[in-house]
Amino acid sequence: MSTNPKTGKDYRKDTGNLITFNPTDAKAEWAKAQQELGKSSLTLTLLTADTEDAKNAGEFLQGQIESHLPGVHITLKSIPVAQRIAWSAQAIMTSRLGLGPQILTIRSTSWMCINRLVS
């Protein structure tokens, strides 16, 4: 679908595997977070754009996180794309889910164990 204009290689082959699936590491990071926070459970709200693709990606992430990290609960909230862009620009959100060319990326200032969970 997408190629690197300098090399002509497929984007995915050129960038490699940026995020690996490692639920064992994610569980270990979650256990550390539980100790540091003194909590056994945590509820987070994942904002998605109100597009069908964004909603589907949010549901996938919710399922993966909740099934691999006991005690973590994800609440989904869809907002209009323009509002999500405005909030992101104003730094109202600390995490953002983005769909790029053939990849799923998470940019976050916290909760690194999620990055190890999603492939």
C-alpha cells in the first residue's frame, strides 16, 4: 500500500516491527504499577474518533487490554474527529491512538505496558 519514496520498499518492511506483542512483559509492568499506585484495579477512558474504523480499533484495544491485564478496565468514548484533533493540539489528552499506513500506533506519556501488549 505505502512505500518509502527514497527506497521504494514497502513501508512495513522498511520500518520493521515497531511494537511487539509481549503479554508477559505487559503483566509484569502492570504488577509494578499496581504496587506503586497501591491499587489492584484501574479504569481508563479511551477516546476515539467517532468513525467506524476508530471505534473498531478502540474495541479491539479494550478487549486486548482487559483480557491480558486483570484489573484494568477500559471505558470507550467516541468524540467527533474535529474535537479529538482540537483536544490533541491543546494537550488535553495524554494518549492518542492513530491509524497510520498499515500500522497501529499508540503515543502516550504514561502507561508503557500498553505498548508491549498491542501488536
